[in-house]
Amino acid sequence: MDIREIQNLIKFVAKSGATEVKLEMDDFKITIKTTLEGAETTYIQQMPMTTAMPMAGQPVATQPMHVPAVAVPSAADENANLLVVKSPIIGTFYRKPSPDKPAFVEVGATVKSGDVVCVIEAMKLFNEIESEVSGKIVKILVDDASPVEFDQPLYLVDPS
């Protein structure tokens, strides 16, 4: 089941008036709950995979993705000029290309537009996430091997 099918299922459940639908497949479970106001909440639980990262020396299927960077709305003056790099997809965030390699970027590293800053694994594909801004990495907002959501902030970048 791909993301479009899941989105269509959510829309169908919302229109049908059902308050809860559970779907279980071999490799995942989906529970869709709707409230009276029409707001939707979706929980997707994937079954554990045997390997999360490729073994050393194995080729990795990657797809470069451009990540939009937007200004971070913040009340603090020191964070007002920072840009945020967000996740373009749902998946598992990895700071390294493989367990035995160094991280793509560290706090204090300078990145240019087009530099790979992380990998997000989604449906057994490892997607290289490229920065669309140049600057210095100020903060890493996600732990390695953590699940991330669409549009979730990953890095804070100082463009100056």
C-alpha cells in the first residue's frame, strides 16, 4: 500500500462518517480515527524490519530529494534569522550513509545548496536529502535512526 492509497483511505473514512477503521496487512497496521469535528488522526505502525541499514559494501538505492528551507518563526531574537531544513517524506532519519561511515553533517559544519545532509529510509528505499540553503548547521533536531514525519524540522541552519 503506497502513500496515495493511504491518503485515499483516510478521505473515504472521513466522508463515510465512520469514527474508527482498522486495517491489518502482513507488514503494517493502520488505524484511522475521526472525531466529531471532522479532524482526522492516523496511526501507522510498521512491523519490525530485520535490517534497517545496509551492510558495509552493499549498494544503496538512493533518490536525491530537494528540501525546502523556510524561516523559523520564533520569539527569540537569536533564532529569528535561522532557516529550518524539513523532512520532505515520512520515514526513518539516518545521519550516516551506513553504520560504519561518518555522519553527513555535524553541528558547526558548513553546508552548500545541494549538499546531502541525511538519508531518510522509506519503504526500503534510502533517499538522500539535499540542502537547498547554504550556511552553518546550528542544531540537529532529530536523533539518528528516529522516525520522522512529513514537514518535520531536521536541522537549523544559520545562513550568515
